[in-house]
Amino acid sequence: MNGVLVRSVGCGCLLIFLASLPAADDFKVEAGYTILFDGKDLSGWRYPGFKGGDMEGKTETPDKRVAVENGAIVMRATDDKGKGGIRDLYTSKSFDRDFHLILEFRAAAKADSGVYIRGPQLQVRDFIRRGEQKHMKKFKNDDWNELDITVAGTEAVCRVNGERLQTMKVPAKGGIGLQAETGKFEFRRVRIKVKN
């Protein structure tokens, strides 16, 4: 009887432990979209700063400012020497036709970042706690928010969680960039559909 009780308690503890583990990301890329970040390394991206360059197969920039952690690109507030400021990560590829870019971002309190669309920067921030974009009712503090960018010609229409963020003029050619500025910022599920 005691053996049965011990096994039952042991199985119960194991189930509780397994239930407490984070769930695997079951995200699947939509048909027609190409993944720009696979959640494992920075292949397909360039870090153009000092000692930077092609990030193929790497999980961290030379200054440790940008790293892949738990399936996300993490923009840290400072580098390995404690220096902050603006640092950028760019796609190796240029996107010179109309496209639809979708990604998710998570901002630490009052963090400031951005997404470069063929050069010009779209400000992406912890909007609500910074007192900005007060019209956004679906923005989630300390959680993942979806950024949706549709580029047609030289116009980019940008939305966060389906709500309009901004419409901006962009060049006809160029890559996609992610910015580290202030505070911790994370990006994941970065994918693009280029129009024919």
C-alpha cells in the first residue's frame, strides 16, 4: 500500500513539475511568408558597428549588446562594457519590392527601440508607460505585441495589434533593421512576404 502511495505522490509531483515548464513555441510561419529570424541564431543579419559584420551562425554580437535568448532577439540596455546608446541590426538582404512584414516585440518599462524600413526608422516603444500613442487600447505592457508593416511603393502602413501606429514614406529599396536604444527590448517571429 505504501509503495502505491509513494508512486502516486511521485507521479503527481512529476506532473506538477512538467506543467510548470514553459510551453514550447508552436508558432508556424504562414504560407507565402519567409522567416527572417529562426529563433536560434542571427543568420541573415548584419551588425555593422565596431568589430561587427555578418552574423551568420552567431547567437550574440561581438559587444554582447544583442543576443538570441529563448527564441527572441534581445536588445540589451548596454553592451559588455556597460555602454548604451543606439546600436542597429540589419538584414543582409534588401527588400526592393512591396512587402508585408510581421513581427512581435516586447518592451521593458519605458524602453525605446525602433524598426528600420529601408532606412527610415519607425519608433517602436513601451508606448503606454511612456505616455505615447494613447489611442492604443490593445497594447500589452510586459507582453508580446504584434507589429504589422505593409509597404506598397514608397509608403509603409504600420499597425500594432491591429491598431494604426503610423503611415510613413520610405525609399524604394533597402533592408529591415532592428534598433537597440534604451532599456531591454525583444523581437521574435520576424517574417516577411514579398510581393511578385
